[in-house]
Amino acid sequence: MSEPAGERDSRVRSEKAAELFEAWFGGGPDGVWRAPGRANLMGEHTDYNDGFVLPFALGQGTAAAVGRRAGRTLTLCSAQEDGEAEIALDDLAPGRVTGWAAYPAGVAWALAGAGYQVPGARIAIDSDVPVGAGLSSSAALECATALALTELAGLPVSHPELAAIARRAENEFVGVPSGIMDQSASLLCQAGHLLLLDCRSLETTQVPFVPAAAGARLLLIDTRARHELTDGEYGQRRAECEQAARLLGVPSLRSLTDPAETDQLADPVLRRRARHVVTDNQRVLEVVTLLDSDPGPAGLAGTYRDIGRLLIQAHHSLREDFEISWPEADATVEAALAAGALGARMMGGGFGGSVLALVPADGCGPVREAVTETFGQHGWTAPDFLDAEPSDHARRLALQWMGFEGGTQCRYERKSRISRVRSPSCGTPSTVSLRSAWTCPRRRPRCSTPWTGCRWKSAPAGGSAR
Ligand code: GLA
């Protein structure tokens, strides 16, 4: 039986993380953990309003190869970043660590705050979740390290609790006021399902969702426009929602079920913000009802057309009421619909990132062409396209050390950018640049070991979310 593409990508990514660990630190890791990025079918900016969201895990994810080390330090390297980060576990406080290492550091800090002391460790990261594309690369990094550190230490932390801890890392350590959706998706989603998450009760329901069965596909279009959640607009929307709830005398906007209730708000901006949250919550529940009511194979196309219609409504709401869309997203939605998409909308926090399109299975080519042409006409950087298939949650992967591969010299080759590596044979540090090959400069006797690459082979460990 052939291996599904997402599964294969995840294994390859994990093997690469193990290779990086081997090259950077010497020796093999104790294990490799991988956490996916996420997409969201419906429910945007509803999570921090105690509302509903409907995300799914992507095939793309972040792998962390991790090994114990003596002392209370985390040492990190990444195939996507230069250099190495050293983090003193007993000296963690918000603001002390910046850049990408703040995410794993924040996880260790939040775990300690929850009473879980993690051990010193070496961590090698490799990710194929594009950064800034609105696909939760940061949650994937947090969840991969959180799961790795707790499982390595044998700490009994359930996946829902881990999601809350990873969110706290992002909110309080990194300083991004995000909701609980991304970490929950990364840790709780199941392949072939959407995750219906009630962000008030944190109750979850797995909703079967296999677009291919209805002759449809999900296409993610990375508009390449970038925006950081730390930029202030995200926090401003959150503050506006909280203010609207206060003025309406409810604990959160989730308490409203009728959009007409928002008419009581005198401020037109707050009224629009609240209306988006109320209507988007309704759209989440409508999608679930559509998928729950089994129309039989003949009626499935109609169900997906209805979901497409809701996606279009959601985009209008995000553009007009929540005012977080951006020109590339609007043009993408318009071009995709004109080329036959059933529905499309901007996804994520807003002002940059990706568009999610629901497309007839044979319509992906025309949609890609139409969107690419539109970008060309505007003179924008060409968009990227990713097939989005609802995939599995974070987990540990089984890896087996297979020894060195045959070759004639001690030689380390990588296609990723790494600023410092060690010879896998003799541990000599050296420098490589993008797409270059590296030869061990010391040529010690051990370096004559025939070697052209690490040989880690992975097999899915099974394992389900606790
Ligand atoms: C970002 C945040 C999430 C959520 C979305 C918008 O991805 O991290 O918590 O608020 O934006 O739905």
C-alpha cells in the first residue's frame, strides 16, 4: 500500500531533523517529535471571544529531534535559522529570550509554571510550515517542543493541557495575544476530520471531513503578503471585541446568538466587529450541521456548494465588518471564484498570509492559473499553492539508527541553510552556506569512515492524543 503524501512528508522532515541533530550535536537524538501547522475552515477571531472554530491539521509541520543533556540548559539549532541558542532553564522570564528561540523557551517557562520541570536537552528543529503564511508555524514549533520535552521527561501532560500551556507561552512569554485555536489544532486534530472546538468549554468534537469524497479539494494560497500578530492590529481587534462585550453587558461576544443584538452598540466600528464574531460563530455551526446531515453520495456536491457559499460570506464579513483582509487576499478570492472555486476566504489573523479555497477536484489548475495571472497583472510576488489535507495531530515518531551510508570521505551535505555544523564523524565544527557541501577539515582517522549522509529511518509510532 502506498504511503499518503502527508505521512511521507512528515517522516522525511523528521529524518532531516534527526540528521541535523546528528550533524550539529554529534550522536543520535533520544527521539523525534513532530507537530503540524493548521488551516481553519471557519471561525476567525472567534477563539478569544469564547466562540467556535473549525480548524484542521496540515500535512506540513515542525519536527524536533531531541536528546537529553547534562545541566539545566536547552541548546537549540534549526535548519531554517542561523546559529545556535542556549537557554538557561532556571533563568527564564518573559523578555529574556527573543527571536525564534523564544517559542521553545516560552514552552519550558510555561511548563515550569504549571509545575512540570523539564530536563536539559539538545533540540534540532526542521520545519516545512512557511513562516508568516498564517499557517501557525509558531504553534507547530511550540507544540513539537512541548510534546518532546514532556514525553522525554515522562511527564503526564494531556494534549488539551499541553495546548493551554503552549498558548500561555505565546501569550505571556512571546507577547502575542492569540487565542487557543492554533495549539489545539496542532495537538488534537485527527486525519480526515475538522476539529470543532468550543473555546468557552474547551469541548472538542471530531467532524469527519473528506473533500475528495465529494469531488472537491482544499487549496491554500499563500499570498506572500506578511504581517506579524505582534504588529498591534490583532491586539486592537481583540480589545474592540472585549469592549463591545462590556458595553453589551455580556461576559464575551459568544453570549450573543442573534446578530441584531449588536445593533445596540452605538459605535459603528464596535458594531461591525461584534457582528462579525456573532455571524462567524453561526457559520461554524452551519458547516457542522451541513456535514452532520448525511445527504448520501449524490447530495454531497450540494453540501460542499453550501460550504463554499459560507466561505464567501465569511470573507465578506472579515473584509467589511472585521476589516482585516488585504488586497492580495481580496484579489485571490475574486480570481478563484471566477475560475470556478466553490468558495474562498482569507484565513487566520489577517493583513497577510493565506487564502483557503474550496475547489472542484478538477478545478485546481484553472484556479492556480487565474490567481497567478492576477498577481502578475498587479506586479505582486507570485503566490505559493499548497494542497491542504486534514492530517493528524502532533506525535512522536519512531526512528531507528541505520548507520552511515557508503561514500569516500567524511562529507556532510545539506540543502538547508546552516551556519555551523560539526563533522558527524569527528565532531569538528565547520561552516556551511546555503546548498553547499562540507568536508571535514581535520581528516582524523575516524573521518575516513565512508560517509555521505546520516541514515535515520522513521516509522510512525501510532500514538493518539490523550
Ligand atoms: C491567529 C491566532 C488564533 C486566532 C486566529 C484568527 O492565528 O493565533 O488564535 O485568533 O489568528 O482566527
